[in-house]
Amino acid sequence: MTGRPIRLAFSPDSDDIFMFWPLLEGKVDTEGLSFTAERADTETLNRRAESTADASSGERPDVVAVSIAQYARVARDHLLLPHGMSVGRGYGPVVVAPGATAPPLASFAGKRVGVPGLRTTAYLVLRLLLPEFEPVVVPIAPYARAFEELRAGTIDAALLIHEGRLFYEREGTSKVVDLGEAWARETNGLPLPLGGNAIRRDLGPELVERVSRVCRASIRWAADNAPEVTRALLAAETRADVGLDQASLDRYLAMYANADTLDAPADVRRAIDVLFERGRGAGLLPPDARADFAP
């Protein structure tokens, strides 16, 4: 395994790039390992984690950013890294609807709701809150797609993740529910674990531990040198429709690249257990779903 590069796969969203930028730019000791990276949207990454391609073909990522809900489905072949997680503490993905004032969530029962993917944590949590609605998959790229679908009337509401949840008001929509707020109410204040990095078990214990150390070092370097990293991210930003500036990037990273990202604390791990328990109970996750952390 050490004779080839370690393949990383993560999203184009700012928190993922923030974490891996130091590693890919040679800012940290890679312990003799080399790395390659590919970027794809969240649902594509979730599907990639399901791949059963032969490891020797180089087609399977070794470390892949996945929704926590999806990790439950691929845990047999992956460990969950204890760092690199995106967590919402009283905030998270939002359901939005057209207009200045949105109706309550219950009014969307049986209606069409645009979702970023059926494997996402956001979709799972929305299903737990609103069991009966018609999901319509609306890819998160381009950013404007969900708002275009809302304006066209092809969906009645949209579930927004990543940077999209920052800018819904400027698009003429209003918040129906913040899933992080609702989750906290339903779980006596637990945070909402949204995404993480899964590493292939078949790398073996020694290599898993080395890769984990390098990834942790990259996240630590980014946190300690945030101004340099954010300048680089803004200079390299290609998603013109998102409209990120320094203020919005800082706000987003404060939400999803923070102390919880450096190392998942006990309440985040407990929240994953509760999420899996509720997902199993609703028949939305495998009956044996559980989180198994790498070193």
C-alpha cells in the first residue's frame, strides 16, 4: 500500500479544502507518504465510498469525505477518522421556501422538497422530523440550482447544505426550519454531526494510523495559520455563483472548521450514536449501524 499515493476525495466546499490545503501544499510532514486528491460534490462522494473497485486499480479513495449518515452504510469497509468532522452546534442545514415568511415544517408533509442527496445526513434528519414528503434530488452544484427550482415551482421547499445555507435570504427565500436547532431540541442539546472523513480498513492498522496522523497535522496547521489558508482559498475559489468573500468565508469556517474538527469530543460521538439509533429505529439505516473510530 505504501508504494502508491494515498488517494483523498473531498468536496469543493470551504471546510474540506481548509482541512486538506496544508497537506497538499507541503506544509506538514507527510511521514514519507504521498497524496493525491480529487474533489466532487457530497452525494458523489457518498457514492464513491460504496465503490467495490479493486484497490489495485487506484479507483477507490483511501480517505473519502462522507455524510455521517452514509458512514453508517459503509462502516464495514471504513473507519471514521476522529478529526475532520463538520458539526453543527445549534445550527445546521436549513429547509427554505419562497417568500418572506415560511409556513411551518409540518405543512410540507406530502409535498416536494428538494434535497442534496438521499445519502446525506441532512436528508436523514429531515426524514426523522418529517417522515412523509416527496424528495426531489437537486444537486448542490451549481449553487443556484435549488433556488431556480423553487422559483420555477418544481419543488415546494429546498434543503440547503454547505455554503448555500448562508445565503438563502438574498435569494428571496425564508427559513422553514434549521435542522441543527431542531435536532438540539429533540436530543436535549446534542450537536448535529453532519460529515466526516472515512478511511479504508484494508489499508491496515499501521498505515491507517500514519494517514490519520498526517491528516490531523494538516487540520492543526490550518487552524494555527487560518489567515494564510483563507487567503489561498479565496484566491483559488472558482464557484463564482456562490459569492464568497472574506467575511462569509470566515463565518462558514467558524461554523464547520473549528475545535470539533480538530478532534470529535464526547458529545459529538454520543450524537453519532443517537443519530444511528434513531435512523435504525426509523428503518432508514442498516440495523447494525455503528461508528468505529480510527486512532
